[in-house]
Amino acid sequence: MDLIGAVTANTYFLLIIAVFALRLVGHAEIGRWLGTASFLVIIPLLYLLAGAVSAHRPFIYFLWLSLMILFLIVELAIDSILQLEFRSAKWATISYVVFFFAATGGMIGVAGQAGKWWTVTTVVTFLIMAVMAFVQRVKTGL
């Protein structure tokens, strides 16, 4: 289970890095499709959540997974299904970014269960994703 969490976290981070990179080079529509496809990481996250009880995980582990699952559902609803243009409202953008980093930051903890190497790898991909998030926001406004 630990390896599934680590691979899932890094896969999601790499997908989101690709979304941000595609926006930066002017391929926002491809990025939108890739972002929608990133919702599929919910499958291993639900598996991890279901297995967490029998693995006697601490409460924080459930919180990390629940935040990420909830973020994925909200992201799919507002960005892909309803296609709400919320990024122009400062309060909505700030709320969204806080939620995004809370959810993805928790995935570092999930990945960390697989060991030190996975923790380091996940922190590095998280930091790249974080920098890319702010760079592409400044450059594209998305």
C-alpha cells in the first residue's frame, strides 16, 4: 500500500506539472484534458483510504487522503464539468490555491510512508509543481 501511495502522489504531481507546462507554451486546451484525466488518481486514493483502516493508519493519514479526494472532486466539478471561470475573483483564486496546496501537501505524507527515498522524490516533485503553479499563473493568468 505504501508504494501505491508514493507512486500515486508522484504521478499526480507530474501530471499537474505537465498541465502547467502546457499552459505556458500555449496549449491550455491539451492541459485542460490532461488535468481532467488526472482525476483518475482518485481510484488508487480510494483504495488507500479503504485499506487504511485495516492497516491501522493514524488519523492524519485519513485526513491527507480525504483532502486530496475532496480536492479532486471539487476540481473536476468546477473546472471540468461546470467549467466555472472562478480564477478572475481574487477570493476564489486564493481559496482554491490554499485548498490545492493543502491537498497536495498531504500527499507528501502519504508518499512518505514508503520510505525516505520516496519522501525526497515527492518533495522535489511537489516543489517543482509549486513553482510551476505560480509561474504559469503569472504568465497566463490561469
